[in-house]
Amino acid sequence: MKICPIHILAATLLATAQPCIHAASQPPTAAQWEAALAAREQRTALLRDELKALDTRIEGRIGTIVGALQSIGDSKDSRTKVARMKEQSIEALKKNIGYFQTKRATLQEEMRRPTLRLTEEQKRKGIAIFDERIEKRVGEILTVQKSLPAHKDYERYRATGSDWNGTTYAVNEDHRQNQRVTAYTNSQRKEIEEGLRRSIARIEQQNRALKTANAPAEEIAKNDALIAERRRQLSVALSPAATPTREIGRKEALDLDKALQIAIGELRKDFTTLFARYSAYLQELSAVNQSRDALAAAKQKHS
């Protein structure tokens, strides 16, 4: 849903409008606060709907990219072009996790030292959404990683015939190709393994701190479940099994790489817009809560 500029302007003017100041300089009435609150709520709803629409589009595009990469692999003709695309995509997904972690940390800080007028429920809901997105990205990284080729025991040389001196041999191209592409497999597996182990250590440290502070049991249980999930993901990352793929040629790999670069560039712009709209949404949500508090105070004063 696209926000109409006229609606935004009207809502903003209504929300920020102050009552006419007469000689008596009277404070706003409950009715005036209700009008301002309605305008704020309208703008917040419009921002929320646009955020959801943009998020849905982004998630759909990422899912399409991950699915396409999962289904293909390199051939001797494409050499390592597909492996490099997968490596780049994994790095992009890792960066996305970093962005979500930053936004999540901001909301956690809001729990301790509020700067916005957000309710505890609103903060917890936002943190839960970021947690879900982070877990989704980890799953997508593992999906791409498991589609990288596994090591195969090809003979280094193969017999090509015989001559007066005996059997002749040449380098086995299947062995050479497997060596090329599994270099990417090994590199990504090592990085993902280290990342998951760091995550497990960090969450375990958080749990120790929570127990020392006598935190609610549900918070500790949530971390325990996340540690178990990280260990499962680590087992998946380290397992030798690989997802079957269709080998593609050099031309198809080049075409897909061009399409991937365009998609990544567009997604980068979409994420910039998403986070900017998210910041605006939090500001509006805070303003709505302030207006509600002011309305409640005005009604109480006149009751």
C-alpha cells in the first residue's frame, strides 16, 4: 500500500495543530486531543501498512534468489561462477543479519533506558519480529551453503591411452573442477561454523547473566531453546551431505550473475527504505502513545 502524500500532509497538520489561543489561553479540550490522536493513528496505520508491503516484497525476492541458487551448480564450463555467486549471497545475508541485530539492540536499550514513548508490549513485539528475521536469514544461509558441492574422490589422473612407452595419463578434469569449487565449500563451512559457535557462546553468556540477575524463567528458557537450535544448525553446516543441483554452463551462469547483481542492488535500496520507514514508524507510534496519555489526562481533569 502506497502512502498518499495528501493524506500524510493532512494527518500531520491535524496531529500537530494547536488549538486557537484566545485571550484566556485555554488548554486543549478532550475533543481536540481526540482529533489529534485520530490523525496520528491514521498516519501510523499508513506507515505500518507500507512497512508490511515493503517487507513482504523484500522477503519474496530473497526467497526467490535463495531458491534459484539452491537449485544450480557449477560445471567444468562455468568453473566457479556459481560458487562465487553463492558466496556473495551468503555474505549479503550475513550483513542483513547484522542490520537486524542492530535494530534489535536498539529496542533492547529502549527497554532499559527509554527515549521513545513505546509500551513494553510494543518493544517486545518488535524484538520478536527481529528475532524471527534473524533466524530466517540463518536458515537461508544454511540452505545456500548446503547447495555448495561436497568433496568427491576423483582420481587425480586418468588413463588416456597407450604408446610404445606404456600407458599415457592426463590430469582428470573432474578432479580439478571438484578442487576448484570445494575450495568455496570449505571456506563457507568454516566461516559459518565459527559464526554459529560465537553465537552459542554469546547466548550462553547471556543466560549466565540472566540467572545471576534472577531473570524470569521464560527468558532463560527462550535462550536455552535458541542454543539448542544453534547446535542443530551447526550439525547441519558440518554434515557432508549436499543438496543436489543442476550443473549450468558459462553463458547461463553469466546471465544469472548479471540478474543477481541487479537484484542485490535493488534489495539494498529496498532495505534502506525499509529501515528509514521503520524509524519514522517508531516516531509516530511514540507520538500516538503520547497523544493517548494526554487525552486520558484531559478526560480525567474534566471528569
